[in-house]
Amino acid sequence: DSGVTQTPKHLITATGQRVTLRCSPRSGDLSVYWYQQSLDQGLQFLIQYYNGEERAKGNILERFSAQQFPDLHSELNLSSLELGDSALYFCASSPRLLKDFNTEAFFGQGTRLTVV
Amino acid sequence: AQKITQTQPGMFVQEKEAVTLDCTYDTSDPSYGLFWYKQPSSGEMIFLIYQGSYDQQNATEGRYSLNFQKARKSANLVISASQLGDSAMYFCAMRGNTGTASKLTFGTGTRLQVTL
């Protein structure tokens, strides 16, 4: 168990809908990362938050947004869903030293999103 | 920009044998970290091992060791005494140390199959 909790584990929804994925980082971790894993794109970095602030953006679509709350949990909102958004969405967390590149990121079990 | 290359889409190894999974990287960061993750069929991403760019010795964690050759920009994972439970996807990743962001960049992965 990595200590990172993601809910729900599975989600099936229709095109055009909106969903929210939730992530609770490991205790004490201030950094949260979101990744998308699809068969054709591999593991793509979406966005990073550190202590409530957005720190880095990757290949995140405008239809997607995220936030990190004061209790450090994070939510990834996906709207106007398309078939191509079907993927495994991971949340990862890292300890408090933002610039400490030698700290590993621990991943949650992922949310498998299926858009039908 | 950072790039990770894993040239082996799939590998087979017999139980109890050792196997090397290749990883090469490219970065302009003066210091960086290299990671290996395991993704079994259940989907979760499991952290295996870390190597810092300034570490003098190769990292080891149980049956996992990282063969780090800085001049060649390679960070191969060696799994000794393979077990059936080692069958999984393996991802090499790196994290640089620029700015305030510290995202992990992943390779495309190698699928390892351990046979009897």
C-alpha cells in the first residue's frame, strides 16, 4: 500500500458528461501529481500542485481542471468527455521538499475511466 | 526537456534467472533522479528503486539493482533470481531539478514475462 488513495477505482460514463476524480496524498506529502495512462499515449503528465498551488502543467486539455484543497487532497475534473478520454488516471504524491528531485513519487492505484 | 527511452517492448526470462531491462535518458539538467516502477496487470504503479545522478554507487533494493552509467546516459534495471510475480510492465522515469516543478517523465515501458 503506497498510502495514496484514489477514488473511485472504476468509472463508466457517457460522452459529454463530467466526472471528478479524487486523490488523497500520503500523510505529510504536499506535492500531488496527476498522470493519464492510455494505450496510445503512455504515461502523460497532466498537472502538479504543491501545497494548494499549481506548479506545473503538462499535456492537460482545457476541458480538464484540477485543484488541491487546504487538507491537501486533490480533485481532477474532466468535462465534455470524449471516447478518447478513456484511460487510467493516476495520482502521485511526493514529500514536502518541492525541489528535492531525489524523492520518489508514490502512486495511487488509479481510476480507470471508461467513456461510452 | 527530458526524455526516457526504453527500447525493449517485451522481454522473456526464465524463473530464477537474472534479467536486464534497458533504459537510456536525455536531459540538460545538471542533477536529476532516475526511477523504476513496476505495473502489474492489476494496474497500480509500484516504486522499485531510485538512483541520484551524483550517487557514486549503483542503487540496490533487494533483488533489484540499477546499473547506472552516467557517461552513456543509461540506467538499466537488473532483476536477479526472477520470480513469476515479477511478470509486469516496467517503467523507467526521471525527474530533473529545474524551477519549482519536479514532474516525472516516463518511458514507454517494457513488458516482462517470467516463464517456468
